[in-house]
Amino acid sequence: MSIELPPSAAPRSSYPQDVLPAAVRRRLLELAGTGSPVAAYLYDGEIAAARARELREALPEWAAVHYAVKANSFPGILAALAPHVDGFEVASLAELALATAAKPAAPGAPAPVVAAGPAKSVPVLTGLVEADVEVINAESPLELHRVSRIAQERGTTARVALRVNPAQIPVTGSLHMGGEPSQFGVPEPEAAEVVRSAQRLPGLDLVGFHIHAASNNLDAETHATYLRWCVEWSAATAAEHGIDLRHIDIGGGIGVNFEGEKPFDTARFGELAAAVTPPAGARVVLEPGRFLVADCGWYAAEVTDVKHSYGQAFAALRGGINHFQLPTSWDIVHNVAVLPVDAWPEGCPRPEAVDGPVTFVGELCTPEDTLLRDVRVERVRAGDLAVFPYAGSYGWEFAMHAFLGHPVAERLML
Ligand SMILES: Cc1ncc(COP(=O)(O)O)c(C=O)c1O
């Protein structure tokens, strides 16, 4: 088994240190002064809250925003987002507990949570039914059957939506087009039959459909076309089967612009969405993860050593893919800023790399522990901090914390 190294960043230069907000720099330099090597995520909850407000305010009344907790489940982030979202999207009982703590149900109302996941076990489904979540997005006939049984045993009715893997979504761009074999949901050609069997199962209230077919889409036009397609497909299918359609969940997938890309145009998306008319009583749920939290987080790791090996320079960090695996697992250039730290023990040699390409690697005993390759830096010294912006989504949660057993990265709210 091997992990692909991230692509070479050459000929790119590292970010200038002033891409880091003053408050981030201040806090990191404080941490550097504490005497233990820095390995931390810093989060700014206000940035996440502002993103959520921006999206919520751009969308029509019939839309609801449920933040996908998997993107960043730190309680401080959930607390920051809670007042600005309609609810959360969860995939495990741990996420359910965090979500319900951050945003408890209003008296007499369901927990403001929707849930998805391709292999929900009986304990997970039981937890979701007992928590009375708004909707369980069911992903197979067996799952529907299990929810039905669990609900009946508890003398209750569970709201479920059927997750569908569309045969084709008629939009181009950076969307997955559907129609690919996957473990997610039910293939569209089988949806009618599964709907009919769900309608016969006791203890279920079939409220609608779930489709999550987009990923990192930066184009507002195609995302609005995708939303329209989900609404029209759900309305037609509901009409055909006599379903009282209340829930059309279009999943996540709004993208985040790294260097040089055009940001997702939220206002334009809202304008285009407003031209769609869902059936009366149907709520269109969006489950953004990355879009709400990518830019609220910074991953910072102290440079433990700088080495030169057969003409190449390496900055080796107190961290790596055990803290931040995104650049390798998503095969992306994730750029860095070097934050100089002046303090250094007297009499100790201080290796550095100056004005040339540097590869940033981690502390694990494998060459796969590489975060960024061949990025041009003015100077990086042992003891400086390597700081990766845009690390708020799929950062800490997505890392292989246990491999080698070094301490995990701290997580701090600014
Ligand atoms: C069901 C579901 N909803 C929402 C999301 C969030 O997606 P994103 O972070 O791309 O917005 C995911 C991500 O995997 C997902 O599986």
C-alpha cells in the first residue's frame, strides 16, 4: 500500500507571512514561546459564522443549511456555527452527540439533525431514532427495514429520506455526474421499487430524497442547476408515488478557492436558486462542510530540523500526515507560510534553507509523510513555524493520529 505524494509545487513560492492574520501570528508566536514544540490548529469561529450567514442570507426561505460536522467537529466551531445554521448533518453517534450539544432541539421539535452514511449499523440507526433526528437519509432497502423495526419497537415513527445515486445529472463542471457504481444510496433505476417497499413498511414516514453528488464545486451556475435538478427529480418522483414531499436534501459540495481560483459566488447562487420553485411544504436542505470552515483554520507545526540531501532541502516538522493528511490524500498543492521565530538556544547550530525549493515533511518514519514539495522559500530555519492556511476543513479529523504515537495536534479557538 502506498500514499501518493502531493504534486510538486514548483515553481510556486510559499505564501508571504502576511497572509496570516495578525491575531494568528500573535497567538502562534505566544505558543512558540512556551517551550514545547508547536503543533496546533488555530480556528477563528467568527470566520466560519460569517460564511454560514453569507450562505443562509443568500438563499430563499425554503432552503435550510445543515453544516456537515465531518468537515470539522471541534466543539468551538460547532458552537460558533450553531446560531447561523438551521442544523447539522452527522454520520456517527459521536457527531450526533456533538451536534445535539451545540444545538439542542426546541421543545417538542425534532433534533435539528440530518444523518447519512453508507453503512449505518443497528446501534447507529437506533441512536438516530432515539434522538428523534429530523431525517435519517437511508441508503439501502435493508437500512429502511432496520429503521422500521427500531421505530416500531419504540412505538414511534421515524422520518426517512431515500438517498439516490442518480443515473446522470445534466450539468457539467466539477460535479460528479452520478451514474457511477458506489456504496452510496440506491441506484436511480431501482429507486421506484425501493420507494414502494418503504411505503409499505410500518414506523416510517418517507419525507423525501437525498442526493449528494457534488464535490468542491466552485461554479455557482452549475451548483444552481444541480439544485434545480434535485428539486425537479424529487418533485416528479414524489408525485408519481404519492409521497408528501417535505425534504429535498442536495448534500454538500460547495467548493473553496485556493490560490488563484475564483471563489464560489454565493449571491449568484442564491439568485439562481430563487428561480426554482419547490413544491409547497418541501424544504431544500444543503449540507455544506468544506465551504463553511476551510478558511477558518490554520495548521501550524514547528520546523524541528532542516536538512540538505543530495541537493534537495527538507524542512522536517513536529507533525505531518499524523496531523494533516489532506495534501497527500487529496493530491493537492497545499501551500505554506513560514513564520520566523527568533528565539534559539545559544551555541546550538541552526540549520536553514535559503532562497530555493524546499520540501516540507513530517515526523513519521515513511517518505509518504510529505505535506508540500519543492515550494520556493526565502528562508526557513529550524525553530521557525510552518503554517498552512485553509486547514479548517477535513484537517484534524482526516489525519492518521495514531501512527507512531506522537502527540496529536492541539486545537485552539482564536
Ligand atoms: C452526505 C454528505 N453531506 C455533506 C458532505 C459535505 O461535503 P462538502 O464538505 O464537500 O460540502 C459530505 C462529505 O463527504 C457528505 O458525505
